[in-house]
Amino acid sequence: MFSERTTWELRPSRLAERLAAMRAAGETVLDLTESNPTRAGFAYPREAILEALANPKGLVYDPDPRGLLSARRAIAASQGGIDPSRIVLAASTSEAYSWLFKLLCGEGDEILIPAPGYPLFDFLAKLESVRLARYPLFYDGAWRLDIDAIARLAGPRTRAVVAVHPNNPTGSFLTHQEIDALRTLARERNLAIVSDEVFAAYSFTEEAFSPTLAGETSVLTFSLGGLSKEAGLPQMKLSWIVASGPEALRDEALERLEIIGDTFLSVGTPVQAGIEPLLRAGESVRRMILDRVRANRDALLGARRAEDAWECLHTDGGWYAVLRAPRVMSDEDWALDLLESEHVHVHPGDLFDFPTDGCLVVSLLPPADRFREGIARISARFRARA
Ligand SMILES: Cc1ncc(COP(=O)(O)O)c(C=O)c1O
């Protein structure tokens, strides 16, 4: 009856089952997986956001398949003054991925994605009948790209390589050298680059990381961003694809994306009409989020004692932290153990395809007191079980 594309494993994990049972029994769980900024206790500039949505232009339906030019202009200005004709708007970065997979891949073609990485890729790819191959990031005190592994994995059906910059959940930005190596490989193998830059504004240090790939000239490249992370406004449903690369190829990609966009016309008019004030409001939200994730990360680093058998892996940005637990049980068992004994919910690393067992992922978004309490309980449990 149903398409193979929608054949999923629907059974909840042991962790999800336990969590649901505890919540149903009225037990309070300290959630260190919260990654929805609208539920993380930020003082949003409510009036400015609501006023932005009251623009009378939102009453008229006059769609542009690439997104309203006025909105693309405002976004182009916010992204360092790029040419708005290189931008296509979509309702979310997830939708942008699905459009790019449609643009680049036929059935059975392949996309390379990072591991560890963001779990939604499996669903996005399956829905487009695209195959995924995972290229490893390796950790030697910082997370690095294994460019030789990418070269080995890229086969005749490979169409694109996805780089998440900075990556979720490892928080690693691409270095200049990695970008150069990726560019060379993509050119040699005729691959497009998809650079997911949704977390680019969330760097933990003031030191500049390698910038957006939106200025790329030699390889067809798509840089993704959106209000969801950049302005902490996922409910607005507005993201952008910036195309770059050799002019003729880039323009053909844009024409094809325009038809895909025209097929769905999925971005609402009110959010596009209100984009300028929303981007302005987003600046203050971004500042609050950045202060929060930095402070929580400092608290996490400060919670570890020199003699502890757990560590916090190095990250440069993003909204997450990765803990390496004492190696006495699997990461799924650790997540269950912390839930049962400490009532703290964390993600097991296998959700993100970590190469080694024992990695746990926590969100840095929760309010500081909740975060500190969760980390205090986790570190006490690590010590007790190490
Ligand atoms: C790396 C990465 N890309 C894209 C997305 C999706 O963002 P959006 O809300 O724009 O679909 C997420 C969401 O968590 C993400 O972590």
C-alpha cells in the first residue's frame, strides 16, 4: 500500500519509552536535550516580532518562486551584501535540503554527509530516494575532516558533499585548509558542495573562523541559513539557499531551483513581508542565545575535575556539547542510567553516529540554573559509576 520511502522504524527507543513512562507517571525530568529556543526561557522582543508580522503586504498573495525580492534583498544585506538574485527562499533548511536533493540527485544517486552528524539526514534522503554515505570526522583534540575518506567514498553516483559548518553536534567549523581540500576534491569529481551554515553565528570565541562558502567561485555551492537558528525563530519558517560557483552553472541551478520553488511556493507572505524587522529582532535573540550557550559551556568545562574519568570534547560553536562518559557502559545505557537515576535526559551519541561508544550530547540552550543542575547530577553520577 505504501511507498518504500515511508517505511521507517517506528518502534520508540528504550530511552524514549522510559522517558514517556516517567512523564506519564508525573515524574519531573530535567531535559538537557531542549533545542527549541522558543521554549528555553529567552526574553524575546515580543512587540517587535508581533509588529513585524502585521505588515499589510502580508494581506496580498503575489508570490515569487524564489521568494519576494524585498525579502531576498533584506537577507542579502544581512549576509554581507551578496547579490539577492543568488538567493532562493524555502520554508526551512530541511526543506532547502529536500529541494537540493531533488535538484542534484536522481533515484539512487548519493550524497556524502558527515558522521557524527545531524540525524534528520536519513529521513530527508529517504524521502527523495537518495542514498547517503557517511564520511567520518575524526577527533584528535578537535574534530577534523577526513578528506581522504571523502575521496575514497565519492563514487560515480555521488552528486554532492554536505559540510555542516559548524557541525551539529560536534561544533566544529571547517578550517581554511579543509575548505581548500574540499573544493579541490569537488572540482576533480564534479561534485556540488552543500554548506549548512545555520549555526555559523554561534562561535564560542571572538576569533574569526573560516567564513561562509557563499563566495565560492569554482565549485557549484549552496550555503544554507535561516531564521530558525540565526534569529532563534524556528516557528517563522523561513530559510535561504545562497547559490555560488561558476556563473553559468550557478545560474542554471538557480533557474532549476526556481521551478522547484514555484511548484511548492511554501514560504508564507507575512514572514517575508516582515523580514527586515524580524532580522533586527533576531539580532537581539541571537545575542541572548550566544551568551547562554557560551555561559553553559563554561559551566560545563568548570564542572570537570582533573581526576574525572569523563571529559567534554572540544567544540568551537553551535548549540551542543559532547561529553565522553566513563567507559563502563554503552552510550544508550548511559543515557538510560542518567534518566533513571538522576532524572536527566541527554542524547546518546549513537543517534548522531559517533565513531566510538560512550559519547553523550547535551543542548547548551537550557536556562543556566537548569543546565548547571543537570550537569552537577551527571558529573556526580559519572564519578559514582566510573
Ligand atoms: C545542522 C542543521 N541543519 C538544519 C537544521 C534544520 O533547521 P530548520 O529549522 O531550518 O529546518 C537543523 C536543525 O536542528 C540543524 O541542526
